[in-house]
Amino acid sequence: MPQQPEVEHGAGSGVIVSPDGYIVTNNHVVEDAMDIRLTTSDRRILPAKLIGADPLTDVAVIKIDGTNLPSIPWGDSKDLRPGQTVLAFGNPFGFRFTVTRGIVSALNRPNPALDDRRKPGELIQTDAAINPGNSGGPLVDARGEVVGINTFIISPSGSFSGLGFAIPSQIVRPTAENLIRFGKVDHGYMGVGISDITPENSVFFHVADNNGAVITQVEPNGPGARSGLKIGDVITGLNGAKITDAGELQVEVGQQRPGTTLKLKVLRDGRSIDLPVTLEAMPGRETAGNGSSERGKGRWGIQIADVTPELREQIQAPQQIEGAVIEQVQPGSPADNAGLQRGDVIVQVDRHDVRSAAEVQKALANVPKGQDALLLVWSNGGNTFRVLHSADNS
């Protein structure tokens, strides 16, 4: 007897944001769905159609037919503060129309998704109970306004353990409005990699207040490269507004349409300059596809080797990445404390390019005793600056 094709069923939550039936949910709730049905609070089951979805922000909009439907207004997630009361609505484990109460535990959390570094962060962390089935449901403030869309939890068991995360309304609302208007979202793209300025690395970039986003990577022939941006530049302002961290800059740029020209305030080697950059459309994701020369761990606690074709294939490093691959990290060493791992590639030492294990070894050996070293490291598809704190073993 022939087997019938297997059909998977999924469930999630959503929130009506307009009287004519537009509903916001998560992209992962409706992704690849062949048929979407919605159960209302008065237990009606209605067909819904997909208006548009944006995998990058994990936001989707569906619609049901209707007029004068009860809807909930948008709030401004930028007004949230840790400790404020919030409510999470949804259908955890199939228990429909559940509400839980908690507080805003933290703001501006980075996105932990390692599959695509372009995914924006600035997430809201809450201890309001969120469980499987809550995805796509609203996070509501004490005024009854949507300040976020619940999206995932971090838990060793798969169930709520106090760490729930929501996409802030500052991302959800413009994304949803673009989906309703155009059926898709075109994200602005600057063609640079960025990370936070921290108290550890700020001295290397002449930043006094630990604010800004430091450029760790510049895409060849991208908008940032054409505007003159360089690795090590610190973006401190955007269109006259202050930039406090990399996550904020990523969100602000991603919400702009391609073709928009932004005015950047850039700190370069302690000197402030203004640079305009015209954004392009964010490209689709690409899959990255000289003899071994081992070097001892030494004072910094790493063993390195040249990036051979075999190693490059193993770590999936692009062809343009040059330097030295880390083969071993000594526990408790400066490298270990800096978060370096096997497979990371050191591409700069103290703001100077390095192209081999010998060059890395020489550069690190020339760092004076008692002085820290700044590394630019390629890891998991992106560049980050790491500070090696000096640990003299003379």
C-alpha cells in the first residue's frame, strides 16, 4: 500500500495590529506553510493569507478578512527600561490565550544566531514566561502597547528557564509596515563588519567614552569601501544622532532603504571626520568556500600555523582571509581570556596586516613587555577585535 505524503503541522502566536485584519508574527512560525489558519480569542477558526515575510528580522505579516477587528497599538521599545513590567501573550504548548507577567530583564541583547551575522540584535530580554508556541506573540507594556514580538528562549531543557527574548518594536513596526505596503523588505547594506567599542579596546582607537561601533571588516568594492571607510574606524554618529554600540548601528542601517545616503561621524586615529555613504541592497548570503608552519604558544598562549588550502577548507575561510590560523589555545592564557578558539584566524596585530604565522609571531614578539596587544580575528564568518592582556613570563 503506497504511503501518503507526510504533512507537518506547526503552531505559534500572533497579534492583530490593524482593524482590517493585519497580523504580525514570526517568520519561523509561517515559513514554508502551505495553509495558514488562525484561531481567534472567541474561538473562530479563520483562513489567513501570507502578506510577506522577512527571514533576516524573523518578522512576518499575515491577514484575515474583517473590519473593525480589535487591535492593539504599537509602543516604542526605545522607551523601555530594565525593571519595567511587561506581559507576554501567546499559546504555549497549545494552551491558547495565555498571558504571563514579568519584567524587562535587559535591553539591547545581541542576536545569538550564528547562521547569519547580518541578523539584527537589540533584543529585549524578559523573565515573563515564554515557551514553545509563544513565538510570534506580543510583548506588551503596562500601557497595553506592543513593545516587542516574542521570538525565542535560551534554555538547556527547551522549556522556559528565565531567559526569553523579543524583537523590539523599533525593528518590528517598520518591517511590518514595509511588508504590508510592498510585500517584502529591502534592507540597506553598508558592506562593513562592526563590533562594540569596549573599555578594553577603547584606548587603541582613542575613544574616551566607550561609545561607538568599530569597523572590523570592509567589503571590497562595497558602499563602505567606496566612501573611504577603513578597518579601525569608529562610527560615533549617524545623521546627527549618537551611535552607542554596534547593535544600534546595525539596526539603524538595516532599516534604511537601498539608495539612501547616510552621514557618518567617524573617529579615525583620534581625529573626527564626516563621511557620506550611499547604501546598497543587502546581497544574498554567500557560502565561503603556503606550507604548514607551527609556532609555539609562547607568552600569549596560542599555537598558530599558516593558512594552508586544507585548513582554509576545514574552517571555511574565504580566499581573501590571510594570516595565521590558531591551532591550540592554552587554558588560562591571555589568548584564552580573550576568547580565542581553535580555527580562528589572526589577520591583524596592533592594526597592522599579517599574512603568515611567521609575521604574527614576529608582531606579537615585538609587543613590549607589560603592554597589551590588539588582534583582528576572523571567526565564524566575521571579524572581531580582541585584546590580549600582557602576561609576562620572563
